[in-house]
Amino acid sequence: MPIKKDNIFSLLDQAGPFATGEAAPSYHPYTVQTKEWVLRTRASGMLTKYRVLRNQLFELLDVHSFAEIQILIGNREQRRITELRAYALLGNMFGLDGNEREVISKINTYSRIADAVIRYLKGKVLANYASFIEMTNEVDATNSPMDLLLIVFDDRYHQKARFEAKRKLILMSLAGSIDQRERETDIENKFAQFLFFLNEHVWSRDLKIGELEFAYLLSEHEPDSFACKEVRVIRSDLIMDIDRQKGQKITLIKRRRFRGDGREIPIYVSIRKKPPEAKVLKLLRKGEENPAVAVDDELGLMGVVESVNDVKIFQKHLTHSASAAGSFMTLDEVTDTLAGGGHAPSTPGSSAKTPMFKFFARLGGMRVEFIVHTHKSYINYLYQRDVAHDEYEVKRIFDSGVAEMLFPQDIYHLDMSEIKEVIVRWFRNRLEES
């Protein structure tokens, strides 16, 4: 997926006018190189964007020219003054309250979120290539936005370090936007309200809060697609008697219960509040700077019940539970493919073959994403070829262009189109053989 020209991600495009070169940018106005760069940038339609970014850069660093940036790099006392001013400006931009130390601390958490994005990819999707994409120590250790900006213009730093400093600044900007959005929407309080609603009105009162019943799903799979042919529940006290055969998987589920249709129905539940680094990655995948547009599933619940009938009972039980809590509940964007058929995925790398019952519920001032599976569809969600979530997670990082954008080939020496297939095969082998 090509990088859009009209947003911040264009700064990471190594084929565009803001590419990180082997030498730091100097922008001497009368050199042949600068004149050629201006012509290329005008031809790309990004000259206005360049002027806007240049003005923002000068304002944040309190300078009037690129020459003054070089002076600032070598002036330690002035750097300290400029750094505190930059923190104050950014704190006000993101609407941060508190004294100077508290604002600095909060902005520095955006740096840690930016690092967490890279570490997540290094530790999971690109784990086999961790040595290729490891961050430069000096960039990893730098939290200050001003110091990162100055690295971009400091020719003492290698091309990789300067690219990573720029990348970190962009990821920090996204983290700051997400944090501002969460404060505006009061997401922490809503998550606590959501848990209270579930414990008070949805789950069975016969179990204590947080009490879980252990069970196992023994599934048998098709040899070609690894789709689930049959699945049955095994009690935890009987699991040691099971001799797993080739083409079978044993999956632990820890279940709660709800009361519906006059009986107690077991349900495995995973309740989700997306961590900041996951939200940053979602913005990157969608090519969208605004979290209000791109991150519509901040609160979520995935449930797994035995049958399609139990799915319907659970949805009805939720509606009654909301009424008991004093709120009407409506369902938006309902998708039901458990009985067959497919859906049109909106995200690159997603599979149209993923069966699920999915909807957004509005209740109590919240909008919560619910995904409900049967035992069989859940097993397919975990293991089936071209459907399994781990496989989907790998594909969407590559198919959305995020891998190439964050780790461009000319800097990291990785051909993402080639290693994608290698990584997908590795994940498939792990899913099927472990």
C-alpha cells in the first residue's frame, strides 16, 4: 500500500522528498543539490507540506534557519533552554495538565510507547529478523523530542540512526494524539464501568468475580486447510488421559458462566482494552493520523460458546443485562458469518473466510466491540490456514505497507515481499506442529 502524501507518514517514505539520506540535510539555499530537491518536491506536489513542516520545526526549536539548527546542536546551554520550551509547547498542544516535571514525564511516556511499537514487531512478527531491525542504542535511550529532532540534522549520526530518530518522533506524535483522545473520551473510566457492568449484570452470580473453570478443546483438523472438522470439550481432570494424534490440537479455555434460556451456559471470555502501541500500529496500518477515525474498537470483548444457538442466547442476554443496568442497548455494524458466507474485510491482510458474530454495542455511554465465536469457529480463528489470527497479524503488517515504511530496504537490507512468505510459513508451522 503506497504511503499517502497528505499525512505525517510521508516523512518516512524513502522514495519521497523527505527521505533520510546518507548525509544529514543541510538545505543551503544556493547549492545545486538544494535546487534539484526543490524541483523534485514541487513536482511531487509536496512543497507546501515542506513549508508547513519547516515552520513547525523552526518554531519548536526557536530558530529562524537551518544554519541556526547546526549552532544549536553544539550549544549545550541553549539546548537545555530550548528543550524545556519545547516540552512546554508540546504539553499545551496535547492538553497536558501539571507542573513542568509532570508534563515532561508524560511526554516521555510517548517515547516509551514509540519504542514499544518497534519492540513488539521485533519480538513477534519480525522476531526471526530481530538483529536486522534492532534500534540504534543512542536513539533507543533518547526521550526528548528536541534531542531526537537534532539527531535528524546532525551529520555525526549514521543514516540509520537519523531515520530512527525521525521515525520515533512520528510514533511519539501518534502516541500523543491517542493519549489526548483517551483523555477526551474518558476511556479509563469507561473500561472500569464496562467491567462493572459485566460482573454485576452479565456473568453468573454463582461464581466469584474472576473465578474461572478450566476446560480443554480437543479438535481434529483437515490435512489440507487445517480447518476444524470436529471439536469436543474435555474436562481438565481427564486431559492427561488424552493421547493427541497427528492433525489434532488441544486448546485450553478458562470459562465463566452466564444464565440464559433457563440454564447456566459456559463462556470463554477475553476482555480487551487495546494498549497504546497496538493503537499506534492500527493508525499506521490505516494510514490515518486521527485516532478518532481509525481506532473505533477501544473497548472489546471476545466470547466463545459451544454452539450458534448459544451465541444467540448470549446476544439476547446482553440486551436484557443492559436493561437491568438501566440502559437501552443498540447493535451497530452487525456481521454474522457463523452459519456460512463471508464478509468484506476492510483491513489489508484480513481474511473474508473468518467466521464470527461481530457487532458494536452502544450502552451506558460506551461503544463496545463484541466478537462471539462457537467452539468450532474459535478453533478456526486460532489455527485454520488463511484465517488464523497470528497468520492474519503477520499479513496485515506487510500488506498494509507498515513493515516497509518502518524498516525501509535501503536502510535495513530486508526485502519485505520476500520475507513475508518466510515468516508466514514459520508461523503456520508453529501453529500446526506445536
